[in-house]
Amino acid sequence: MDPVARYKEYQEAFEVFFKNDDPKTIEPYFTENAVYETLADAPFAARHEGRDAIVAALQGSLNQMDRNFGTRVLEISDYKNENGVSRASFHMTLTLPDTPSLVLTGEELATFEGDRIVRLEDRIAPDVVKEAGAWLGAHGAKLG
């Protein structure tokens, strides 16, 4: 299968996972020894090794952040495959009543082994992390 097409399938499955919270929705997309790394300044920097750890980390992130907002709009664009690595840009807007929107942007890269992700990498620029940190400092107490 075309890696970009498979990557899009994973992203669609992730959105289903966001709604149903069932780990089985995304488990088939990762190898058992996969690595998921967020290349960003603290507190976003992270590294998780192994499918179970990755799924738990993604579920934890959704539970701590995304699911606590009133709305979540995720736009993914600029799909491409370079040297076996599928990549796309993301732009996520999270809203909560009586607060300004929290906007997170970055790039995600997925390296496949067959039809499964062996490495998933999110890259978030320092200025985006700084703005998110300021938002959380000012409004984070309003999150459920």
C-alpha cells in the first residue's frame, strides 16, 4: 500500500479513537517495537517505545488535553512521502468557553515497516510551545 494512503488511514483511525477511546482502533497501525517521539521543548517533549506505551501515551494526551476542550478542530495538509517517510503539517484549534482559542501547529512524520508505523514523530516549534505554555498558565485551571 502507498505509505501516504496508509498514513491517512491511520489519521482517520486516530480521529475515531479520539471519539471512542478504544485502543484497538489504532493498535493495528503500529509495530510492536514502534517509537513515538515528540520533538519539542518541555512540557511537550516525550519519547515512548513499544506499541502499548504509544497507545497509552496517545490516550493520556487526549484525556489530559483534547477531550477537555469544548471543540477540537484538526486540519492536516501538505501530505508527502520522502525517502519512505510520510509527513504532513497539522493545525489544531482547541476552544473553551470564555477563553481565547489554543492553536497548536507542527509537522508529523511516520516511517512505515510494511503497513505499520515503526516510528511516529511530532515536531512542534519552540514558539508554538511557548504560546501553548502561556495559554495553559493563564487558562489551564478551566480544563476538566
